[in-house]
Amino acid sequence: MSGNRAVAASTEIYDYTQLKQLTKDQKAELEMLEQAELGTGSTVSGYRIIDNQLSAKLLSGHTIPLVGLGTWKSAKGEVGAAVATALRQGYRHIDCARVYQNEHEVGEALEAVLAEGVVQRGEIFITSKLWNTDHEPARVEAACRKSMEDLRVSYLDLYLVHWPVTGNVGPEVQPPLEGTWAAMEALVDKGLVRSIGVSNFSTRKLERLMATARIKPAVVQVESHPYFRNESLRAWCSDRGIHLTAYSPLGSPDSAAMLRRAEDGPSLLKDPVVAEAAARLGRNAGQILIRWALQRGTSVLPKSVNPERIKSNLEVFDWEIPADMYEQLSNLAHQQRMVDGSFWINPAGPYRTLQDLWDE
Ligand code: A2P
């Protein structure tokens, strides 16, 4: 048997021609070793199962787990490990986008974790986003399929229009957002995507989109945290049953240089009110900010590539921020978009000013 054991322990365990030549007993032993290799045996102990994870029902009828791993700015060579750690630590929601240029590596990690047999595809909520250069209705399906191929999935749980921006200069957004939305609806009809939504839209742009929409956006994903509550948009969505997902919930500290934001500006993670809540509740600042988002009824996408932070950012389900502290966190005077969209402003339009972009 030792000869066969050597075969089983090597990469040749996947050589089924060889498997056929084995006796019944040898085959059984090989299958057992193969199971162990795939992780359904001892490596299962590397998993954390979180039973009391919060989720919300979407207008589409599907369910979204409220804490998802953000992958914007997660570098190639790091993002795969982050996704695998997250899934093994209990995350069931991964937020992706074509423009993050890392979906291929996310897909590899996803496939590897699914092969371990502990988590099933149907338990994981996967989001991707349509990039600005693919708004032309004829390009939408191909863009979606490219993300699906890179992510190695046969459907997406959620596909979002990433920005109300196409990159074309002129008085109006071209192609118009209504046509792009109709192509997004067709993805639902075809079963490629379960829910559709938008990101970085204002209420005015949403109202315009919804005037011609056949399928209402199930999710609106925008920046939201105590330094930019985005409260009127949250209330508008809540009144219509549209789910709001908060991106950059920790104040996006790692985007300051990239977005030319003053690096010595106020730090949400170091805010005294956040620090006081953390000290009083025996939590860290990240957990306070993630829990604040949950108590506000939003889902939330903390980004991390650090295993300890990935783990601790999900430890937010079995405790609460008391009402007085929640109120304080919900009334911080400093309000500032960290992702202000100034990179889309063009004197030739369609967005000549930040007011044009955000309608505020
Ligand atoms: P890292 O990836 O090294 O953990 P946001 O989600 O608002 O975009 O913030 C992401 C940034 O916050 C990243 O720089 C990330 O770094 C860092 N980060 C993630 N979780 C925590 C945490 N619990 N405490 C402090 N920083 C965190």
C-alpha cells in the first residue's frame, strides 16, 4: 500500500486513469486521502462558522449578508489570500469590481475555498460592477460575463452600475443611463445576475433612472460612515425599500494619496468619539464603525488584507452600541466625502462641478 500512498500524497491524486487500475481497497484509501487533501477532513478545523450573521432581504427577493469584504485597493498577490481568509473566517459576502483589476485572483481564491467543501457557492453573496467604459447597452453583457469568468462563477448575486459616468464628454451623459439600465435588466432576465443596483448615484439620478426602470435597483452602494453619513440618500432609499450598502466604512485611510486627499486630514479611525466608544465597549475602532453601520440598517464593506483585521471586523454580531453612544457617533460635526468624485469633473460636461455629479 505504501506505493499507492505515495501516489495519493502527490499531485497525481487527480489522475483518474491511474485510479481505475487500483483494487477496491486501494481506491477507498485513495479517496479518503483525496478528501483530506481537498480539506473536507482535518483542515475543516481552520474554519469559523458564524451562525448569528445579520442579513437583509432585497427588493429582488434575495438576501444580502450585512458584512462583506471590500476588495478595492487590495493588491494583486494579497487579495486572494484575503478572500480565502475571509471566507474561512465566516464572511459570506465579497464585494468586487472589474476596475479593481483583481477579480481574477478573487476567483482563484473563491474556487480554492469552494473546493474545500465547507462553504457552498449558494451561501456566498458576490457583487461585481459595470465599469464606465462599458455603459453602451451592447457592451453590458460581455462586461458582466468577463467579471463572471474572472470570478469563476456561473451567476453574480449583485451587479452594480459603478458610477453615473461614461467618460464621454458633452452636455448629457452618453450613452444615457436609462439604456444602460435596460441592459442591466436583461442580465436578470437571462439569469446571469440575481439583483441589480447602482453605486455613487444621487437621489436625483436614481429618480430619473427609476422613471423608466422595469426592475427597481435593489441596492444602492455609496460612501457612508460617521464622517460622511449620506443621511438624506439613506432615508430616501429606506422609504422605498432599497437597500443601502456603505462603502469605505472606516473612512478609506488607504485612498488618501491616490485620491490626492490631505493625508493629515481628520482620521475617522482615530476620532475621539470612536475611541471612547471602543474603550467603553472593549472593542477596536474598526468594530465600532462596522457595528454603527449595522445598527443604521445598512450593509457594510470593510476592506482589509490583514488576517487579524479581517477576522476582528466580522466580530460585530453579538454586542451593541448603546443608544447614547450611537447618537453621538451619528452626529459628528465633521462631514467629508473621502471619495469625492472630483476625478470625473470636466468643464466640457456632463459633470462640470461636484454639484452636477452629486446633486447636493
Ligand atoms: P489593511 O488592509 O491593511 O487592514 P475602508 O474599508 O474604509 O476602505 O478602509 C480600509 C483601510 O482600513 C485599509 O487601509 C485597511 O488596511 C484598514 N483597516 C481595515 N480594517 C481595519 C481595522 N479594524 N482597524 C484599522 N484599520 C483597518
